[in-house]
Amino acid sequence: MKPAIIVLGPSGLDIARRLSERVEGAEVHGLADRVSAVEVSFTATTEHIAALFKAGRPIIGVCAAGILIRAIASHLADKAAEPPVLAIAEDGSAVVPLIGGHRGANDLARRIADGLGIPPAITTAGELRLGVALDAPPEGWRLANPEDAKSVMARLIAGAPVRLEGDLPWLDKEALPASQGQAHAMSLLATEQTRPGGPDRLVYHPQTLALGVGCERGCAPEELFALVERSLAAAGLALQSVALVASLDLKADEPAVHALAGDLGVPARFFDAERLNEEAPRLRNPSEAVAREVGCPGVAEGAALAAAGADGELIVEKAKSARATCAIARASAPIMAMAVGRARGRLSVVGLGPGEPDWRSPEATQLLSAATDWVGYGLYLDLAADLAIGKAEHRFDLGAEEARVRHALRLAGEGRDVALVCSGDAGIYAMASLVFEVLDDLPASDPARRAEIVVVPGISAFQAAAARAGALIGHDFCAISLSDLMTPWPVIEARVRAAAEGDFVIAFYNPRSRNRQDHLARALDILRKQRPPETPVIVANSLGRPEEGVSVQPLGDFDPAIVDMLTVVLVGASTSRRFETGDGRVWAYTPRGYEARRRAAE
């Protein structure tokens, strides 16, 4: 994930800018009102750093180490999963990796220190003495017995000899007390084979194996995993040497395939039939029946070979179970899985809330940050501009909702990670419903039907308005859109009458526009017949933005002419109340009946 460079004052901005040029994908986060011209502004330092840490973002703080430590201390739980955290002195005189030394912090510290012309303050004993962290091999390698790494490194630091077996090109052999001749020496072994490790031997598996699989629709995950486990065991191959699970793109939404990838801890990647057809000359077991069914003569063998590359070789031919197949190919070097084939696409329908970053959920922030593509109305994309660095933005005009949805689904069907950005809550008068309506209507063959769909809730405008003005929705309430673009006015009017008779607090969405001037007035006329003139009305516009305005007015005097399309209007029930406090604030709330309970108790 993109590293976040934290700056708390103008004196650290120069260093932050230099670091952002040195660290790929990094963005500068500055404390609002103290630091300007940054990609992301924040107001609460501790909370912002903690949120980044919990989201897995690497953190580079141009600040005192203590500030970072206090912000993340209560969230430290699993050092194997925590992101790197580094402290950088404002004058560039010190680079200190605090957390995640073996998860990238030490490497990041070296890179930054090199750019600043200073030595990094690395405190990890193994890396200081041996030049490498034996418990954190580089991408493309896995350590089979990490539980033994600490004791092995301790003995190496003490000078015990070690024997290198197999090709371990990432080790600094000059720094190791290597000994090829001593029988009692410890060993570091590189192999694709299943080999035991122990207190005297660390076993490293290069991820050179591409696992190709195919299965019938609805195949049990247990069946596919058992087939793969048997095939690997029969060949003596280690599970940890599998770099990825590969299959035909028609299987991109197959639960068994993704369950297998999850169990192995590797990505699932997919190829179309045309690409797998290119592997036909290298297949050992081509099938005309498979070709007629899916458009290529072999899924398992073809996907394994495609993932292993042109110089890869098939080392385990297709094996079968009742409903699944698998095959294994070996690449000439560790496979960088994320550069192979394509992933299953994902469409996240994200509710931003009213617009203020502090009202955006951590899940929304995480998915927006992870997405490669953003789709939405331009104003909504602007509301998340603090996370937009590096995103492909697909902007649509207001009113082009269906075009927006279809475009987002098409991108997800191509294997991209897409965020369809909505204001408020994605499921309340927003895009989530339309996504499923369009998706439901697509043919089963459409690639978008195989994308992962995630709906992220947000704070809706009526929640924000009620909170700003008190607790008007403290009892039963409903929401009604006054737009007749999709719903005929007689239907809307009937719903308003029903809500009035039911004495609900009502949130009116889309209350007024250039072409729809009188709907709110007509709705209020209905309510005035059922509710007293002092009934509180909350008028809230541009919530969560600098131009925000919220007022509480009595229903009897309320003038709908002040309302526009960026406004939400809440009308209280007959029991709702309005009062003023000593500081001049006007509050509105709806009692739930506690007063009656108190009287009964008396």
C-alpha cells in the first residue's frame, strides 16, 4: 500500500518532499492549518496515524518517534502483519525504523538514508551483523520453519558456522560465517522439495511453481485442496513453493479456486481461452471435449504453463478427482504472481458519507486506496481527493447514473479494482441498488458477473443532519425522495400522506431543483394538516463541506424557497421538540417515551 509521509509543521515539509520523490507511490499527509500544499490534510494527529496503521499503510513520520509510538501503541498485536513505521528527524539527520523492520522498514530506512546521505539507525541485530534478516526472505521466497529462525540467527551472530545448500542468491554470503566442510555446521537450504527444517537448518522454498486448476461449477473447496495436496505430495513438492493458483477466466468467481488460493496464501490469477490456446502445443493431455466446452483444449495444464512463462516446463501432468483437475509447471525463477494473468475484478460501491474525511469509514478509505480506478459524478470524486493520487478517474455528469454503473462493471469485468464513488450511504438513494439491477440483467456470460461486489455503507445525509441539530430521528422515522424522475408524483404524494398519518419523522431527499420547484411545498402542506406549527424542521445543506449550513425552524413558518438540491430537509413528528441553550444553539429532538415511563414509576 502507498506509504504515508506524516508532516506536523512547515519545518518538516522540505524533507517530506524529498522523501516523496525517493519512495515510490508515497503521499504527503500534513496537519491542517499548519502544513499546506500536501496530498492529504488531517486534523487529529494520533487518530490519523492510528487509522493509517490499522489500514496497513506504511508510515514515515517526519516527527519525534514518541508521537508515532503513542499513536500506534494500543494497536500493536501481530508483528508478522503490522506495516512498517519509521521516524525521520525534521532536519534529515536521523532515520529510525520503529516497527516492521523485517517487513520492509529496514529496507525503506536504507533507501531513505542513502538519499539523505546518512547511515540508517537499524537496530535489528541480525541485519547489523549478517546483512540480512533470515526470517524475512525477499519476495518470491518462503521460509518453511520461521519458528527456528531466531535461534539460528543468534548462533550465527555468535560465530557458529553455516553451510549453504542450493541457490540462495539474495543472501550476503560474505557476511555469513560460511563453512562447507564442517559436518556439525548449521545449514540454509534452498529447495522446491518438501524437506524438514529444525534448530540447525532453515529451509527456504523458491516460489517457482505455478499451480493450474480447473473444476466444475460448485466443486467443494475440500475436494480441490485434497487433489492439489495429493499431487504435490506425490511429486515431493512443497506447498510453500507454489507462487499462485491459475485458471481460466470463466472460473474467476469459483469459490473453490479462491478458497484454495487463500489456503495456500497466494494470489489467484486468470487467463482467457485465447491465451490458454497458445499453450496447446505444450499440453500433455489435450481434450477436445474441454475445447468444445470452454474454448481451449486444457485448463489445468494450460493455465500452469501460461503462468510459468515461455521457459517454464510442465512437471506434474493433469491429475483428476471427481469434479476437479490440477497440474503443476515450474518457472526458471521465482514467479512475481501479481504480474501474471489478471486478478478477479472487484467493484466496491463506496459511500463517502456527507463529504468530510473524518466521517468516512476506515473500510471506505481502505477500498478507495486499494482501487486502481474510480468511477463517479465529478463532485463525489472531488470529495475524496485526498486519496486520489495515482487513481484512474472516470468522471460522469449528474444524471448519467446507468452509464456510470455499466462502465464500472465493465472495468471490474476486465479484472480491475474499481471504486464506484457515492456520497452519503451507497444504498440510500445512491448507486448500490442500480448496480444490482444492472448486474441482475446481464447475461451469465458477461465478465462483470464474475467480479467481486462489495457495498460499503456511509453516513447518510439525514443521519448527519440529525446529528448536527440534535436527535430528531431518535424515534421512528422514514426517508422519502421528492424526485419524480423515477417515481410518479401521485406515488410520492401517497407515501407522504401515509408517513404523515403514521406520525413518522420524515427525511426529504431531492427536495427541490430548477425543474421541480413545488414538490417540497406540496409535501409540507400535507404535513401541516397533521402536525403543530412549532414542529421542528431541520434544513441542512453541503454537509461536511466548508460551506455547510444547518438550521432548525418551525414548520408553520418554514419557507421551502431556501432549499436546493444540496439540501436535505427533516421534518419532526408531532412529538418532536425544539429548544435553545445558553450558547444560542437551537436543538431538535424526538422523545422515545422515557418521560411517560418516569411518570409511571412515580
